[in-house]
Amino acid sequence: MATQDKKTEVESKAGGKVTYPLTKINYIMMGICLLLIVVGFWLMTGSANVGDTFNQDLFESSRVTTGPIIAFLGFVLMAFAIIYRKKDNNDKTETEE
């Protein structure tokens, strides 16, 4: 009940319209980026050296190049997903009036 009162106070101070910094598309893009990060780290996992035996699987291309590239792209695109803002033609006409 108290949160609804605060929300109406914010609406009245802002002129009747509350705009949130992140929209639905931002959250969808952030979810996709999180999935990319998880897949990248999953590709980097594998068995390690055990005892005196050398595990040749340490140098697979998916562990050395593909996984880190996908995880890095996930982190970079996550920053873009947070900053992304859809261009709206209504904002331009409201400022001109």
C-alpha cells in the first residue's frame, strides 16, 4: 500500500507520466547477453590435468578461442543492452510545442 502512495506522488511531481530508464527490450537484450556469457564460460570448461598425465584437451579451440570470444561478446553487448534507447518521434514533437 505504501509503495503505491509513493508511486502516485512521483507521478504527480513528474507531470503525470513516469518513465523508467530500462524498457522491455532492454531486459530481453540483457537476457540474451547473459545467455551468451553462460555459453561462453560453459565452452571453456573441461577436465584438467590429473597427476602426471598430460591432458591434450586443454588446447581445444572451443576452450581457448571460441569460449572466450563468445563470453567477451556477451559482456560488450551487455553494456550496449543497458545503454540502448529506442528513438521515439513523439519526444521530438513534444519539445517543439
